[in-house]
Amino acid sequence: MVWALDFQYDATTDGRPITLLNTVDEHTREALAKLIEPNLTAEHLAAVLDALVAARGVAPLLLRLDNGPELIAATLSDWCTGRTGIMFIPPGKPWKNPYIESFNARLRDECLNLHEFWSLTHARVISDWLTEYNHDRPHSALGYLTPAAYAAGITTTR
């Protein structure tokens, strides 16, 4: 099991920054986490990963991520020690992280580019789009099941 992570950036209508942490399970294509803050740190990332592991009952075998400062921080390295491996993609090669890049493009085209956010709270409504993404949209690579349905099938057959 591999989780791909990446950050995306936007801004409110008055120019305040919005940072999104996107996390995708590469096998099920599920969007696992949505964290939207003005600024995200490695400590935020570790807290999100703790919550995901608690919710899913298991840590991924590998985290795939780029070389951003939050992702190469000692805090994240410490979190991974004894839990999971880290695979850093080479700088400037986003195609080496295709699942999260595809997800980022869909989120940008279908949500971020269509909405103006007046505040950070308003931006957090992206969770509605994530629910639709996971539960209502079939994915061709999953035999036209939704990511949630595919993941449920895996869980029941294990």
C-alpha cells in the first residue's frame, strides 16, 4: 500500500494563502485526507498521518512525495521511522508521482478553478467535492467502481 502526498496552493478572494494537503491511496485511488490551512508544517502532516493510520488501522508500506521543505523535514522522517518507508520523487519530475498529480489536476479543474473562496472556512467546503470524488465517481482503472466501493470490496475479500 502506497500513499501519495502533495501540496496544492490557492488563495482567498482577498489574497490570503490557502495550502491544501492532498493524500491519495495509489491502489484504491481514494482521496484519504483533506487538510486546508493558511500554512502547513511537517507537524501538521504528522498529525494527519497519525489520524489516517488510526482510521485505517494500518500505516502504508510507503509514502511517495516530492522534496518540498515540509516533506523532507526531520519531523516527517521521525514519524516514518519504524512505520513506513519514504520514496522521494526526483526534483522537477512530477510525472514520477502520477496518482497525486492526476488527483491534483482534477481538484484544480473541477473545484479550485470554479470557486472563489472568501475565507479559509469557506475553502474547507472542498470536503463536499472529496465525498463526491470517493463515493459518486466511477474510475475506469477500478473497473468503473468508485474508489470507496473498490476499497470496500478489497476489505471484504481480505
